[in-house]
Amino acid sequence: MRAIVQRVASASVSVEGNVISSISRGLMVLVGIGTDDTLADVETLTNKILNIRVFDANGTMWKSSVKDIAGEVLCVSQFTLMANTTKGNKPDFHRAMSSNASRELYATFLEKMQQLYVPDRIQDGQFGAMMNVSLTNEGPVTLTLDTRKFEYVPVSGGTGSKKSSENGSKGTENQTADVVASRSAASVNSGPNEVDVS
């Protein structure tokens, strides 16, 4: 289960020209659901979104969560986050959960968000609809969260050696720039900035 989390001054979702949801200061969250995501992924992601410290407090950066500032959260289902773009130029969405199953799990995700926070401060788009999303990103601050562990596999001759140094010769057996998902750990590595979702 993946999420793109943006710290926003405001955000809104429109369908057919009508604004159906809007928030003031808080988080704009795009949520992608994979074929094998479960309730455990929902639990991990909801807790991380609501508790990750992306807001400032008393002049100190990265001090407060959206709950700490009594902010709002606008969630939008986004199956395209599960795209595989390693072959050709057309995105492959086979890793995304089917519409009916993902609708149910996404509803569970929203319910969990409301249970863990103030229900009125959790807003939603319209599942499956063509939506226009507008926002003002503060910072900008944008984070990628994932309930599975991702590692960049070093390319032959490249400078990235983290995976090969940790796993011996295993890194040299898979010379590809794609990210590899592992169910055993729940964290995200995005270059120099790491976000742990364990």
C-alpha cells in the first residue's frame, strides 16, 4: 500500500466541476492499493500518516503531526501509484488491486483514519471518478510512504552500493533500476531522505 503525502495550506477535489471535498491546513494523501495488500497494510499506513511529523512547532522543523496541529486530511484513491514503468513507455497497472476489492479496502482505510483521529477532519474524494485535485503545497513538502520495504538495486558501474554492501553478491545478480518490494519490512528509502513506516 502506497501513499503520496503532501503538507498543504489547502486542498480540494472536484468532480464534473463541483467541489465535493476541501480542507484547510493539513495533509493531502494519494493512496494506491496493491494486489496483495491486507488489513495489516491499512493499519501500518494509517498510523504513519497521522503520526508522521511534517509540521513545524515553535520554530522547530519536523516537530508536529497533523494530529498535533489539529489539521485536516484529504484522501484520494490513486491506483496509478502502483504502476510498473520498467518496460516500454506505457504504464502497467497489473500490480494494482481490482476495482471492487480495492473499493472495499479503501473504505476500510478511511474508516481506520476516522477511528484514529477526528472523523470530521478526514475528507475523501470520489472513488473511481475522474477527479480534479487542487492544492497549495507548503514548503513544498512531499513524502512517499509504503508499507513494504523498497530498495534501489545498484546499476552496474553506478555509485549506488548500499544494497551490494549489505547483501554481498546478491546485488550484482539483479542489474536493474527498478525498486524491489519486500513484505518482511515496512519502510521507504527515497534517496538521501528516508521515511520509516515500520
